[in-house]
Amino acid sequence: MIFSFSAFPLPLVVEGFELAEISFPTVDGKGCVKVRTNFYSTPLRPGTHPQAKLLPAYVEIWHERQCVARHERSFRRYEQVLDLEHYLDVLEKKPGALAGSSPLRQWRERGRWQESFDQLWQSLQERHGKHSGTREMIELLTLGKRYGWDRLQQVIGQSLALGCTDAAAVRHLLTATELSRPHTELLELNGLERYERPLPQMNEYDQLLSISASTAEVAR
């Protein structure tokens, strides 16, 4: 039996195997999915069946080909891992639940809730009352999903440094970069030549007037 060996090695495999444990849990009434023994929050409606990927360090929740939630993996048992961002829509309707909520407590423990947030929140409550002030704080937090939490933290710190604790001021600082300002075209003096136009010639018009005057004299 004759064996034939190629002188060139075979190419390496481009795509490897993903080191993830896949499951398809159901979102419960608290907006969480159960992955192994722990519960992870999602922004999805109860009853949804997303795809959960259990990675070595993270847990990802996928729905309609998009990663809608990503948490640090918990190696404990029967623990809730909650992201405050996933509950802002509900808290807008029930702002009184924010202060004692588990998602807020976990954000504090992880260092995601800054001291400047508490300072602004307190000022808003003093200005507008506890209920309305908390609602305005929640509305500002929802902007963090659009502009990024680092950007929101920076703007809140900037607003407090300026002595301004109004929600409208924070919104203005966040959206200032989006304001479009028309740019005036700068023209050099030589460039004005393109706007020059020749003066009208009035000779033929003057001749017409003189003819009309002569005709009028003859008619008399």
C-alpha cells in the first residue's frame, strides 16, 4: 500500500468553537431569565424566549440577533444580577420605587452609581418635590442609554460645578454637541469679482425718449 503525503501543511481552521453554553430561557415577571441557578435581568417583556449564552466570565442575552443584555457571570447560586438600566421604563411610571430598589442597590455596590447622581437627585427633590424630582432624575438616567453613562456622569459633574441643578440644564449640556450651527462662508476680497455685473447701457433708451419727445412736438 502506497501513501501519498503533501509537502505543504493544511491551513488552520478559521472559525473555532464558541466557548459558550447555550440555553433558551423564558423572561419572568421581573424581567429576568434563569441561567443555571442564577437570574439575570433583561429589557425584554415577560414571556419572551431569548437566547442565553453562558461564557466563562459573562452572561449574554440575545434576542432577534442583537445582544440586549450583558452581565458579569455570577458563580454563586440563586442570585439576582440586576441592571438598573433595564428597569428605567417601569420606574418612570413608579418613581417612588427607585430609592429602595434592588437594581439601584446593586449599582451602588458595583460603583456605577456616582455620588454626583445623589447630589443632583437631592437637589431635584428639593426643587420639585420628592415624587416629581425623582421622576426627573429617572428621565435623565434614560438619556444615559443614548449618550452613554460616562458622558452622563461627566455632564452631571459639570452641571454641579457650575452651580446648576436643573434637569433642563443637564439635557442641554448633553445635547449641545448635536446642535447644528450654520457656517458662514468666508470670502476673500478677490472672490467678490464673481458677483460683479456690467452696468446697463442707456443710450438706446435715451434715443427712444428723444424720438418720443420730437413726435409729440410735431403733433402739436
